[in-house]
Amino acid sequence: MTIAEAVATVFWLGHVETFRVALAVGVTAPALWAARTLPAWARAASFLAILLAGLWASAVWAGATGLVDDGTIVIDEVAGAAFLLFLLVTRRAPVAAALLAVYVALDRLKPWPIGLTEEIPGALGVMVDDLAAALPVAVAALAARPLLRRLG
């Protein structure tokens, strides 16, 4: 077991056969949601650290296994979750959970044009497809914010 494997698989959660993505996002979500209290620069730096660690670990793990994204890599989903929660900064845990559920579903389904990002080679492709799945969720949530504020 290497540090790269621990990072790529989010402390070996990626080796769990069933629901590995939901498990990795669910286990890390409380810490990501708690980070909403950090200043914007700290959230941005945290996201960048997760992204860079994911790029490094994905590349090292792919070199070790011979597979670019063998399914055990789940740091990319955690990066997408961090992007979503760090950008939106919701105070309500149920809202954060709902956003993450939609994100995980989009990541799993990879509808067009999100699925096109899977053709990006290497570790960058591993990480970008999950950020692409988080982006429409973030845009929809930001667009819905004024309506949600009126509803209380």
C-alpha cells in the first residue's frame, strides 16, 4: 500500500465493491461541508490541494496498475464534491446532501456533454470528468438561489 493508493482510493474506500463513489463522497462530505466556514481563499486553496493530490495520485496509481481509471480511484469524485460545496457554501445540510446526490447521479450517468470529458487522456481526464459533472449542479443551484431564498 502506497501513499498514492491511499489518496487515489480515499484511504482505500475505492476498493469497496458496492457504492464506492457514494461511500467516498459520503465519508468526506461532513468535512467538506464544515469547510463552508473557511474564507473563500482557504476553500479555493483546499480545492486546489485536493485537485493536485488527485492528479498526482491518479497518475501514480495508473502507472502501478496499468489502468488509467480502474474504478478504484475515487479522489476525483471527492474533488467534484469539494468543488460543488466550496463554491455554493450552503448553510443547510439537507441542501448540501441533495446537491451531492444529484452530483453523484450525474457523475454515474455521464450524460452529454459530460461524457465527452472521459476522452481526455491520463490523470487530467480522470479528474476533469467529475468536475464536469459538478458544474451543471452548481450552475442550477446558483440559478435557483433567488427562488429558494424567497421560499424561506
